[in-house]
Amino acid sequence: MPESRVTAQQKKAVAERANGCCEYCRSQARFAIQPFSIEHIIARSQGGETVMDNLALSCQGCNNHKYNKTEGRDPVSGDLVPLYHPRNTLQGNLRHTYGKKSGRW
Ligand SMILES: [Zn+2]
């Protein structure tokens, strides 16, 4: 059974992998008033494990808003849709492509 607590080595590795930025909103930890968290993308309460692929650096706002959810209601269609997943490269690539081409968020 994997360890449930995030180790100091994992915290350091996740923060370095994220370049000190929240993996959801891209805000920078060095300018934040509150310390960033290492959060479970799939919450432990939902069966998520404490492994590098399931850990993300998160600002307090994103961490609190996401809580243990992996899905949310689309405000336009009302459909239940998956929330952004930092390890899903297709979503990550689309996000970066959109931001670069349109220049807005
Ligand atoms: Zn954030």
C-alpha cells in the first residue's frame, strides 16, 4: 500500500516540476500571500494515491475551490464535465496553445 502522506522529497520534486507555479491557474508561489499546497489531483477520499503523477502544486484558491472534485457543471450547457487535469497532456497542450495564439485568458 502506498504511503498516504506526501514526503518532503515529493513536495520538493512537485514544486520544481511546476516551476513554482500553481498547476491550475499558473500564479507564482513567490508572489502569493498564502503558501501553496501539494494537492492530490484525484483526492485520497476518491481513491487517489500519493504518487508523483497524482500530485500537483496548487495555490490555496485553486485547492480550496477544487476540493476533492474531479468534475463540475459546465455553466453554459449544464453538462457534467471533467475538471482540468494537470497530467493530461492533451488538456495541457490545448491550454498552452489557446493562451499563446489568442493572447488572453
Ligand atoms: Zn491556482
